[in-house]
Amino acid sequence: MDIKKVTLTNGEYLCDIDISVEEWKIILQDENLLNDNYKDALIKFYTEPDHKSTCKALGEKYNVSPQSFNGTITNFAKAVQKKLNRFEIIGTDGKPTYWIIPMNGKHISDGLFEWSIREELVTAIMELDLINKNNEKQLEDYKRFKKLLEYFVAHLEWVNSEDKNCKGFDNYIKPLTDANNFKATGQGYSGGNIQIQISNWDKYSNGKICINIQPNFGSYKSSKSYLNWEGTGINVIAKWNKENIESLLQEEYQYWLNPPKRKDLKITRSLDSLGLFDNKEEVTNVLIDFFDNFKNILANHNIKQQEIKHMQALEPYINLLTANYNLVLTGAPGTGKTFLAREIAKALNAEIGFIQFHPSYDYTDLVEGLRPTPPDENGNIGFERKDGVFKEFCKKALKENISNEVDNFEETWEKLIELVKTNLSNDKLLKIGSWEYGLSTKDSLKYSSLNTPSQYSFTITKQNVYDAYQNKKARPSGAFQRDMEDVVDFMKTQLQLKDYQEGAILKEAENKKFVFIIDEINRGEISKIFGELFFLLDPSYRGIEHKVQTQYSNLIESGDVFSDGFFVPENVYIIGTMNDIDRSVESFDFAMRRRFAWKEIKAIDRITMWDERIENWKDDALKRMNSLNKAIEGIPSLSSAYHIGPAYFLKLENYQNEINPFDSLWNNHLEGVVFEYLRGLPDSEELMSKLKNAYNNLIDVEND
């Protein structure tokens, strides 16, 4: 498979996709690939000037979430890549990307991203006359919707008054009453026979509309009589003027609230403006807008429901993490534990840190330790204390936890060093206060008078200047304090250094959360890595009041936020992942075990990862996975810890053009894993055959 890489040139993302007009035409005529959502999104981009727009602009224009366009185009692109199966696109971040297959894109003003349809795809859409064909299909929807609204009005006015002169009686009600088939009340959404009366007009490209008629204390003039998109609370209800309906309006019944509420969507149209009962085949622009709004609200609803469903699935894990601060996700291989850890963090809108433990990982990597420095002018190599990844992460979390702080020292110091370097390149020193400065090998300011009889020199470090900036004594002796303050004054007057203002620590409820993910947490030597963190990781000992002195406390500079002791901020959470069958699990330190909450992730819990990835194989994959896992559990020395997780089945994407992708998945991926499970067991060949047959659904595992 060809690997194509995206490049970024002058803010524009470029990639030679090499899909011809004829290939695009084949794709656009593939009904199994181009669903109505994909087609609708493409057409909306196509009809914009020069076939380009931002998702935000289209979202505002069509009253839908911008994310709906982003997600739809991305899924369309994935389907195209899957069909062609000849290239993979790698984005500028080194990760697979898809949107650039049908689109070009570039950054424009205000942080917006503009998408434009590729020229070959534009030509294919034009040559297929896709817009007119789509318009014809949409027109049928509008005409059908007009009939449905007319029936709805006629039904309500008839059951309200039984006046044969009511609107639409002859066309819609009389044929039913004459045949004794008229149902006055019922709930179409629950399968009531009343739905049969609108069966000619209830189906649309994006869903089904139900009719629901229920009197409220004998009156049909309430919101209990309505049309709705099936499975939603998105309704059309009637607005009455005495005994006649004068307009229709759209509302959302928010049944998930307690108590439920009705939200007026501020879309009310008169029957006349909708063109109802005008005895014409044509539809008015008002009716078109009314239906489009109704349809777009459904699209937004579906996105929200997916988000709600996703959050509901994550909620137990989120609650476990926030209650305990530390969580280990454990389970069989391929259950998506690492991906789940990231999803939990994203759901918390948290900053994410990520590392993976391994046998050589130690305290200096995680917390702090001595690291060699570059050689000085004499070629000597020294050592200096450096923060580990977790301590750096905690510093970032602590800084985010402070409000109203004014401190732009870091960026201003960099400007100062660049200014000194520029002067040195021109054989000049930088005059600040009474001295002219160059640089030491560690990018500190250095004054030297070696060419004078005194041969005098001194160095001012970044930390010295930062202490002076914070109105602290830079050196215990107070020496050169005035010179350091001169540097601060220079940075303020020449480099826009702001006056320092100490911030206040936010309350816990206001904190931004930081989630530190430790992948394969069991593979490291825990006591060697964590040291005194054994104490600090305990949920009861978060915060500054539980600070401890680390092994290198005497080397920490005074301006460091942890100079008085290290602690884990209260807005830091830790998620570890581990495979149950890893032999190192058995040696996992008990002191660490009791500081974490534990959650087993089962294979069946994570099959949602297949959504929109292996849609065509989901049912078969589920049968094979369940059958194989039941067979694995049937082997005395194995258990659910040896299950095959759903992540393995995502590899089916690699074999989509083969005659039997499941055979390739077994031969290239699963057989090797299962072989290791069975290594050393008696009758391993027979057991392997049994597991393969279970995978291929050739045996009844329950009764074998």
C-alpha cells in the first residue's frame, strides 16, 4: 500500500491523492458507499462559491453543528480509502488522516479552517449532474412532507369538531371513515395502527416521522397531539385559533430532563405560507425551509445523542477516577485500555500526559535526577538536576491551578538571550546598567575583565534574575543584587517584561484537570520508579500540605515551585493500564495496588470501537470473538484474562480486498497470540485446532 504524506506550505495542506475523475464518478454512483449524509455534505460544499467553505460557516447557514460536517466528510473519506485500498495518508502530525482525500484545506483568519472540494471530484459531481438528481429526490421529500402536514391538520380538525367542512376532509379523512379504517387516536411511535394512515408520507431519506394523537382531558388542542421524528422528542405541533388550526410550530420535548421540559424552537409558520391545501403540486420556499429546519434539528439531535451515549459509557470510569484520583484499567490484550484512558481524559477536558513503563525505567525518568551537561569551554562535563516527566507535568498542573498570576519572565528571558547572541555575532557586548554582558556556556549573563589587571569576572544566572524579578534576594549574601535588578529593569523597558504579580490557588472545583497516563504500569520496577511517590500518590495526601523532601531537594533552586518540597497537586489524576496475562502483574507492589482503584475491561465492553471502522464485518466479528473467547475459557489453564479483545479485529481493515479477511486476521495476527497461550500445554496442537474451529464458528462451544 502506498504511503502518502501531507505537507504544509504557506498554511495550506497538500497531498497528491491521485484519484481520477472517472474513479470519483464510480465512487459517487456506489449506493453502498455514498449514503445520503455523505451526499448532502458534499453538495453543501459544492454549492458554495468556488466549492469551498468552513464547517463553521456551513453550520451557521444550515443550523447544524459544524462537527457534523467535519465528521461526515471524514467518514466519507475513510469509505473512499477503504474502497480503493491503494494508499494511506499520513498527516503532518505523523498520524493517519482522511479528510484530505476529497478535500484541500488551509488555515484562514480567526483560527478557522477552510475546506475546498478537489478539482477532480468537482468535475465528477458536475458530469454526473448530481445536484439536479439530488434536487429531484429532495423535491419528492418536500412534496411528501406537504401531504403529511395536510393530513395532520385535517386529522386534528376532524377529531376536534367532526365537521365535514374542515380542511382536507374529502381528500384525507373521508376515504378512511368510509372504509371504517379511521383511527382517531394512537401513538405511532410505539407501533399504533394510527401510523398506517400516514404510511404513504412517513418515510424520508434521513428518518421516519410518526403521528401521535392523544386527547388531553377531551381536547385535541394540546401538545399531546404531534408529529415527531421517530425515536426523538423533535415535534411539529398545531397552534389553534378557536376551532381552526392557523399555524404549525416546531418544538423539542426534552424527556431526559427531570422534570421533562418543552423547548420552543422559535419556528412557527402559518398554513398559508406553507402552501397547505392550495391544491398545487408545487411547494413553497417557506415549506422547504420548514422541512430543512426540521431535518437539521434531527441531525443535531443525533450528534448530541451520540455524545450523550458516549459520555454515559464513560461515566462509570470517570466517577471511579475522580473519586479515587488513581485508576488502573486491567484486562485481556486488545481491549482498548490505552485508548479508553485517553477517552476518559478527553471527557474531563483534561490536559494529558503519557508515558509507558519498561524494565529500565527509573526514578530519574519519572521524578527527578542528575543528567550530564554539555561540555564547557574547557571540555569538562558536569551534572545537573533535571525534573522527570511526572514532576514537569505536576508543575504545569500547579501553574494552571493559579489564577491572576502575572509572569511572562520565561519568554522575555529568551528574548534577552537572543539579543545578547545577536550582539556577540557582531562582536559587541550588551550594556545593562554598569556592565557589558556576554554569555556563559549555559546561556547565563557573564561579565569578564580578563584583559584588565584585576582579571575579574562574574556570572548572573537566569534563576538569579528571576528571583530579583519576584523581589527576592537573588543570592544569600545579597551580592550583585543591584546588578540583577538592573537586568530586570532592562527587560521591562526594552523587552516588555510585565510587573510580577503572585497568583492565588484556585478552589478544587475551579481546577482544570490533568490526567497522567502510565501505559503498561506493571512492566516497570515500581519501588525503583516511584520512590517517595508511594506516599504522595495516596488520594488522602494530595496537595501542598503533604509536601515531602525528595532525594535531590538540596539541589533545587530557590525559585522552583517545589523548592520547599514536592507534592502532587489536587488537580492531577493518574490512569495506569496493564494486561492481566503479563507475568509482571504478579510482582506488582501491594503498596501500589492499594493506592489505585481497579477496573477490569472486558472484550465485550469495548466493541463500540468497531463503529464506523469495520461496519461490514461487525456481526461476524462479534460471533467469532465471542466463540473464540468461550473456547479459550474452556481450557483449564486459561481464563477470561486470555480473551482476544476487539482491537485485534480492527486489523480487518488491512485485508478488506481479500477473499476472506477473517482468514488473514487469524493467520497473520491471532494464531501467533493463541500459540503463545498454549505453549507448553499438553495436546497444544489439538487445542489450537479447537480454538481455530471456534473462531470459524465450526463448533458449538456451549455444547462441545
